Amino acid sequence: MENGMENGTYTRMLRISLNVSWKQHMPKQALYNGLPKVSEKIAMHRLRLAGPYARHPEEVTSQLVLWQPAAGHVHPGRRPTDYIDVIKPDTGLDNIVDIRTVMTKRTLWKANVSL
């Protein structure tokens, strides 16, 4: 799903499970009742997965987590979204070097991800 669609889907499923009709106009804050947004949960799981992979240089995945292609053709139009584009907003960091530095230092990553 893209850009918040999962939040709407989760809200609809929550309304069905709590037997609350959309016609009742219950606010989302009352409906969620302290539950985190599903998009936030997905972002946390995504970051929890990326950290350990980046810290183990003997694994192939450590090279692939923050991999960017250096060669190839540039096609017109919007470039495809890659994993780095997805985790940049999750971490709040814009630079790949900073993301790699935080990932390789467990204490910094733990504070960022709130394991």
C-alpha cells in the first residue's frame, strides 16, 4: 500500500471489529484509543529489520541494505522508489552516510528506533 492507505484500511477494519458505523462520526482518536497508527508500526518494523543487517559485515545483506546502483541507464520520469528512499523519512536523516553511521552503532540505532 502507498502513503497512508494502510491507515485508512486499518481504520475501516477497526470500525468493523468494534461495530462502529462510519455514520456515527466517531473521531479517530476515540476509535484508536491510544493505539499507534499502523504506518508507524510498519516503519518501526522496517527499521528494526535494517539495523542488524547493516551491523554484520560478513553477511551479504549488510552490503544490500544501503546499496545504490552506480551504473546503468537513467530513464525519463520519476525514478523508482528504493529501500533508501523508504527509510530516510523513517529515520529522519537525509544522508546515506549518516544513516549507515547510526545503523552500525547499536546504541544510536536503538535510541532512533526505540526497540
